[in-house]
Amino acid sequence: MAPDSALRRRAVLASGLGALTATSGCVSELRSIAGREASEQLSLSISTLPASEDPYSVRIANRLATNLTRVGVDTSVSPMESSELFQNVLINLDFDIYVARYPAQGAPDELRSLLYSSYGEEAGWQNPFGFSDLEMDDILDQQRHLSGTDRAELVREIQREVVKKQPFTVVAFPDRIAGVRTDRYRGWPNGGIRRPTDYLPLVHTGETDRLHLLIRDPRVTENRNPIAVEYRDSGIVTGLLYEPLARTIDGEAIPWLAREVEWSDGDRLTATVTLRETPWHDGETVTANDVAFTYDFLADTSLGNSETAVPTPWRRGRLSLVESVRAKNDEEVHITFTASEIEPARRALEVPVLPEHIWRERSDTVDIAGIDIAGQTTEALVWTNESPVGSGPVQFSDASVDSYLTLDAFPQHFLHDGDATGIPERFADGVPFSRLRITVVPSDDAAVELLESNDADATVSGVTASVVPRIGRNDDIDLTVGRSETFHHVGYNCRRAPLSNPRFRRTVARLLDRGHIVRDAFEGYASPSETPLGEPWQPTELEWSGTASLPFLGEDGKLDVPAAREAFRDAGYQYDDSDRLVRRGAA
């Protein structure tokens, strides 16, 4: 298996190498703003989530739209449900600008997935912007072959380039805010549950061992496919159903489904992985063949039956770290990596391992109305997976769309069965409940009401700042806050003019006052930022100090319209007699 080779082959077939001619622009459509009538006003649509799903994103979108309109751009905001938004942005690549939260995990190699040129026409969080820059590609590759301070400095340089060229504009890192009760369970992490392992250290203290959580996002009640990108972000739920070979805990890679990982750095970096003895939820045994199948399958979900590879759109960048996977016997897997350093390569061990006997039959190509993944898709990518079969510590029980999901503890899981070799003690006993009920609530106020009435234990997807005072006034509910690794951002479709022009994007970025947005839209529960990664990867000069390196064209959230118009003129754009921004000039 050679995922990068498949991607290069696909990119060549799709674009005739045309996308690789730019060195500081973006993958460009044939249609160009220069070919429009001089009197035609620039028009842009901003896609985002509705206030009921993400009030922060829609507030950012509305502020940006207002300021674009004031500088002469015909701008509209289009709120849509999350599955529709991410289908348009991540799969169909059909948008001008979007505002959303990126489900970051704080790993620098994520930037390669976000920005690598050859991913520009793929689905998923792989370069949804269509950004193309060969110099950036080089340093994105180089950081995979470095470690320690050398790698950190190169990642800082990548972030400098992101700020300079603005394929996307980072706005802020929101705080994770959760309401929790401690009369049945204690040990809640700061900010509440945000990763699958956060369930494991909880301590049961009540009369019942059933855990009831509240969630705003209903997608998991409809679809439980771990690689359906428009339905997945953090894996808070599906990560309990499917196990990876390793998990990152406190910055360290901990063998998980793997009992042991032995690294060797001869001619190529390799790892020999020994699996724990554990079953799938249907009783079949997890084997090394399942692991090898998973990596082959996720690199090409058609298993070679399509003219070009159809890779998974979810966690695609992790797979590009792998050159080949071979089962040595039922318990051992040999993995060869494209990276030459363990630090970046270990991320490849965190993809969900899938049962071959379930997923192999999902490799047929299909045509689905409204979905176009680079011209092809497979059943695996659109399957709802209503009754998932994984190897995690919980198994599926039942669900009702837009209402609830119920998961039961899986007694045969290796943690429940006493095999916790190498796993930190606080995780060693598995899940501390017999049943997990996740109920969809229509609003944060509704979630707080259920907590107040003792009908639930905690919120799982976080709540907004608007209900913080209400939680704080209730003695039965604890407020817990923690900084998230995810960030709200503005994404630009660099395939389309005028967004294909980095000067235009840089000027648009200057229409956002991050400090004011955090104070007003986030009510102070966020940290402004220009960069997608914080310490230790952030350049010192880009640390937030009250203003941005691309400063807001105004003061205290109020746009200086004449200055903003002049900035667009300096970027090479012109205005008509009605002060409408109409076309790019010759500058």
C-alpha cells in the first residue's frame, strides 16, 4: 500500500498537474474575476452553522458579512445544519467562505493535512481550501523528518506562512464549558468530556452505575460511521466504539489495542505491533489481518476496484504517514512509515481499527445524490453504520434519530477483562458504568434544566457562555472550564476568484477584530489567536498581545470604512461610482 502514490496519481489525473504550477496562490478554477464585466459587483456567500448549533460561528460570520458589505462586497450569510455544511465544504467543495470550528487535536502534522497541495481536490479536512504552495509543501514534508527543537522551529515557520498567506483565518480558541453533577460521578476533567479516554477515570459514587449525558449535536443518533467526515469531528462517542492501536495521553503515545510497539529506524522507520487478545462486539477475534486491512481500506475504500483510489476523508493525513502494513501472524503487524521520526509517525497509530468481515463488503462504488467526492464515492463513506461493530469498551444498544443513543459496557473488552499492560492506572478499569445514555437537547438552557432536575449527569458537547451564570447560581451543578485545542476560523475557497488571491484574503482577515469578537461574541470565554497551534509551536512574534500582525482596520470592533476600502485598492481591486467593489485591477 502506498497512500501518497495513490494521491499523486489521482491529483495528476484530476488536474493534469495544473494545480502544481502555483507557488503562493491557490488551486484555481478557470473562471476568473478578471473576466467579469467591470460593473459587476463582487459577490460572496458565507456558509456557517445556525445559532442553535454554534452561536459563536454565526456571530463571527455575521460580523464578517457586515464589514464586507460596508466595503462594497455583496455578501450573504447562509446558516445550515452541520451535516449539510460539512457536506458542502468538505465533500463537494462548494462554498465561497465558511466559518466553523476546526476539530484540532494540537498535533503539528495536522497542518500538513490542512494545507498540502495534492489534497486540494480531496474530500474531508484535507486542504478543504484548495490551497497550493510548493514551498509550503516542502516544509510540511520536512517537519515529518525532524524532531525536538529542529521540528518545533520548522513548525513555527509553517505558522508564519499561514498568517502571511491566509488560506484560512484563525479567530479564537474557545474555552470548553461544561455543567456537571458530582452526586453520581466525580472526576470530571476540566471543560468536561472532550476525548474518549475522559470517560475512563470517572469514579462512580451514586446508587446507580448508569451515566446520562446531554449533547446538542444530533448527528451520532443518525450516523455512527467512524469515517463519515460530515458526521464526525472529535470522536467523543465513536471513539468509545472503535479502538486505535495507540492513544495520545498527556503528550505520550500509549499502546492501546496494541499491547506493545517496537520501533526500528534502519533504512526506513518501522514498527512491530503486538496486539492484545480481545474480541469484536460480535464475538469475532481482532487479528493482525484486521489491522492490515484497515490501513489498506482507509487508503482506498474501493480496494482497487475503482480507476483511482477513493481514500477515507477522515484522518487522511494520518494514513499518509504509512507506506505499508503487513500482518506477520494473527497477533503481530509490521508497519513501515513514510516519516523518518517517531514523533510524527506515531499519529498513524491512532486511526480506528475496523473489522474486515464487516467493512470489506462496503467497498463498492456508489452514486449518491448531492455527494461528489472527486467524482467517486464508495458505500463505506456513505454507510450510516446504524449498528456498529467495534472493539471498544462499549457496544451499541439502541438509538432514536435526533433523540438519544444508548451504549452498554462491553465485558469482554481488554480493560474489563484485566489486560491493562502499559496503560496508566487511572484508565485500567475501563468504563465506570454499565450503560451510557446520550440524550439530544434542543438548547443549552434545556440542558441546564435537566441537570437542575437531576435527570442527567453532565453535558458532553460543551455549553455556551450564555448559561454560565445560571450554572453558577445552582449549588447542585459544578461549572468546569478548560481551554480547547479546537479553534474557530474563517475558511476561504482558494479555487475561486477573488479568494484565489492571497492579497484579497489578507485584506478580508483585517476585517475581523479578534479581541472584540472574544469579548462580545464569546463573552470572554475564548483566547484570540492568529495561529492554529499554541505553545510550544507558536512563534514568539505571533503570540497574542492585544493586536494582530494583520491588524484590524478599525478600533474596538468598529470598522474604519475608508481605510478598509483603501486596503482593498492597495490589494489591486477597484470600485465603481456607487462604491461597489467590482473587479481586480492590474496591480
